[in-house]
Amino acid sequence: MAKAMTDHSAATRSMSLASLGWTDFFGDQLGPHEANLVPMRIATVHRDRLTGISQTGQMDLTLPT
């Protein structure tokens, strides 16, 4: 699981899940144990660093080593 590093919420606060490409198709794939996860679109990937954009803003993520 990726670890959150930096929250850039102010830059993308007005995003909706639909504007990020989220549809019922993706929601239907989530199990009960994933209900607390935040839906996020991965915007950039640089080796083990990713940038995700969610309804609440942009977040820098790091994959575990």
C-alpha cells in the first residue's frame, strides 16, 4: 500500500469523482473491507513516487520498498 507524503488539497479541492473518471464500474469492484479507502486517480508515476488526485485534493504517495 502506498504511503501518503504531501497533501496539496487547496489546488484541486473542487474536483468531483466523475471529473476524475470515476464511474459505478469502479465502485462495484470494491469489497466491504475497502469501504474506508479514498478513491483516487493516479496522475503521475516516477519510480516509487506517485501523485494521486481525489475529491479532496492532490496527494503525493510513495510505494513501499
